[in-house]
Amino acid sequence: MRKVTWFSFLNGYDIRTTCQAGAPDHLRLVHNANYSRRVRVHELVAASPALPGAAPSGAMRLMTRVIGDTTSEWLVEFGDPSSLFAPWAGQVSRVTLGPADVAAVRTALARDGLGQPAPAGTELFSQDYWWLAVGCLDGRMRFQVWAHPDRGYDGLTFPALLQARDGTGIPLRTPADEPVYANPAIMDRDAARYEVRFRLAVGPNGINP
């Protein structure tokens, strides 16, 4: 089985390979809230009415994984960003969103800029706060990022809708939750010794590690 990497996961390579006319909707939303502190992943996949426990047409299955806690402790001393995929990592919740909830989330995403050109040239740092969306909707690939403090990050409307519905009960981590240190430069230098750090460049249709 091909090893899944964090960067290919963010780029949605698995989604891209099957995205074509008639493909089921599949949307991945990732919140990087300082990679070593908190990562939140939402996977929305069209529910098949043919499966047991059939959901109504237009419903989607939502799986949410939250890795990290609400304290100031480091998430984990990763040796590889792909450690995020360890089966024991984080708290996982699975719920079904009905058609009305799906429509509300999709409307919010469209209002927030999903479907518009991504900010090519933007750099995403592992220590920072950003949302990334990649998916196949209506048979077409979608890609967008919103990085704090640019691109209207603080005005996004879809995160609150997802948080209220994902079943985890875990609030979103915000930049205000970052610990305050007397000497940030020294703290950052010390943290860099054991954190996994990376920088990603945003292209028009995806990211470039």
C-alpha cells in the first residue's frame, strides 16, 4: 500500500485521482493551528443511499479528527509529519449531516471563497494558523486556502458551522490561544530544536512542499 504523506494528503491526491463527472462529492478541510499544537481535519463524503442505514439524498458523512489538546503542551515530538495518520492519533468523531446542514456548509464555503482562485504565492508555515480546502464537488476539483492574518481568515463563516456539527465538542484553537513568552525569539529558537517544521507554497490549484 502506498504510504500516505501529509503533503499529498493536503493536496488531495487521493481525491484528484477519482474526480470526474458523476463522482461522489468529497471535501477535505484542514485547520492547521500551529502544527505542533493542534490539527483538525474534516472529511465530508457524499452518503450513499444504497448503503445500510441509508441517508437521504444530499446528505454527507462527516468524519472529524482533532489532534492536540487545549493546553499549552506540545502536541507530540513528531519525527515525520505523516505521524498524523497513526490510527491512535487524536479524537475521531463520525456523524451524518442532513441535506439542510450540507447546504448551509456549502453556502458558507462559497461565501468564504471556495471556488475562487487560490492566493498563489502565499506561503503556509507549520507554526501558523490556516485553513486549507481541497475536494471534488459536482465533478470538479476545488482548492482554497485562508491564512491568518490574510484572506479574511478572521471573517470565515464555515468553521463555526462545522464545529457545531462535528460531534467532538472541541473548540477551534485560535491565534489568541498561543502562549505568550517574555522572549518569543528565544522560545521560538528552542522550540525549533524538536518541532517538525515545514513551509508550503500555494499554487493556483494546489500546494508545493
